[in-house]
Amino acid sequence: MEIESKVFLLAILKKKENESINDITMILEDAGVFSFKEGKKLLKELKKDGFIEGEELTFKGIESAKDAELEFKL
């Protein structure tokens, strides 16, 4: 899994209750992780691969985000 995907999943896991996935995409664009267009494409891929359902992470997405969090703490 690409680092951008890991960062995206982790950001969704850590998002505030009032934030949408679109908000997270814009935040990560502002941080220079990817362009908004790339973020939308990545979001589509993550949904297709079963990491995201609607506005929430699936069990698979939660586990991947938690793995990414541990990886980034090292």
C-alpha cells in the first residue's frame, strides 16, 4: 500500500465528528500529500478495494489505518 493511502486512511480514522471525507481530502491537499484530483482518485480506489464505505472506514480500513499509525510511530 502506498504511503498516501496509509496517510489518507489514518486521517479518516482520526477525523473529527463534524469533518467529511471531502474535508480530509482538502486538508491533505493543503499539507501537500496529494492534489485534490489525486485525492479523489485515491478515495475512489480505497472505496473500490473495500477500505471505505460511504463516509466511514470499514473494518478492513480501520485495521489498515491502525497499522499505519503504528508504522508512523516508529
